[in-house]
Amino acid sequence: MVEFSAVKVTRVSDSIISQIETMILEGSLKPGEQLPSERALAEQLSVSRPSLREALMILESKGLLQSKRGGGTFVCDIIGPTIVEPLVYLMKSHPETIFDVLELRQALEAVATQHAAERATKSDRERIKQRFDELMAVYEGGNKDVAIESEADTEFHLAIAEASHNVALVHVMRGLFNLLRVNILHNLKSIKEEGESHDFIRAQHTEILTAVMNGDSEMARDASNRHLIYVQKTMREHLQ
């Protein structure tokens, strides 16, 4: 659960706004995430409910939050639709553009994995390891639902991106989240249709995890590149 810090500045609403904006920027508050109830949030922040209401209204007017009648307040996804929607349209009308997306993934994830190895905190490593274990559990459980495997795979890569602590990179990667999921889903289907095992993918993910955990940025970048090159290769072979 996200932890909020008590406000200690004179203009309370400005301090609330600053804290929530920072949490959105850093990614601890994610697009689509619901804020605690007004009462609970006011208690966590140690502020009055009128001050909190004022701050939330200003954040909503900035397009950072959205209130739903009877449903609470949610963090808006500002970057995601701008990046993803045009690319989704292109992929539907021009399937070959999936390789442009794969090239973009390779560039972004290589940098993200390198920085994650350099900057990951103890809690980042714990989260990455948890996502890795969840992905391995899908492999070992013999689950034939490609959508579940795709979700676990994507969550692992996004956990690494978040550990890069590069605000711009994290937001762009998160904006591509749905597109990445579609991309990974296509690739996993290709592997299964070709009758290939998960051994290569499992080994590549293990190599990425090991490099990040050991803080080896060069190995992490190279492992990420090898993984995405393999993904592109299997996709091209499948389409041919």
C-alpha cells in the first residue's frame, strides 16, 4: 500500500498538491490507481478534509486526477493513450510495424535494464524477484493460457523499468504497457505454434534477473538486447 507523509508546511493545500504530483511523477502512484478515501487520506496526511478537497480539485483541474461519482478518485493516464493509440492503429492496419515496436522495446529496455542494475534499491530487487518468481510459476505450472503468461512476462519487464529510477523512461514504458502486452502475446503464440520450448525465454529472463541483482549494468544491457533480438527473430520466422 502507498504510504503518504504528514504535511508540515503552512499552505496545506499546496503541500498536498506537491506530494501527490511527486508521487505520480516518480511512479509510486500509477495511472488508474485509486487514492484512499477522503477520510483515510486526510488522516494519513494529517490535514483537514476541506484542505484535502481543495488540493484534489486543483489536481483534477490539471488533469492529473479524475473523480468518479460514488467510485472514488483515480490517477489519470496522461502519457499512455498519446503513445499507444496511434501505434495500436498502425499495428492493426500495417502488421509489419510490429518490428518497429520491437526495435523501440529493445532500445528502451536495454537502457532501463542497465540503469536498473546500477540504481535498484533493496525494495526494487525484491519486487523484481517477486515478478520473476510469478513468471517462473506460470512456466512450471504448465499453464496453456498465453494471456496469463503474457501478463506475467510484461509485469517482470515493467518492474525492471521502474527500478531504473528514470522518471521519463518509466512513464514512457508504462505508456507502452498495453502495446507491450500485445507484442509479447504475439510472440508467445508464435513460439507455441512453432513447437518451441520455453527454455530459451526462461534462460534469458534468468540472465537478466541475475545481472540486475548483481548490479552488473553491462551484463544487464547485453542480456536485455539478446532477449529482444531472439524475440524479433522468432516473430520474423513466424510471419514468414
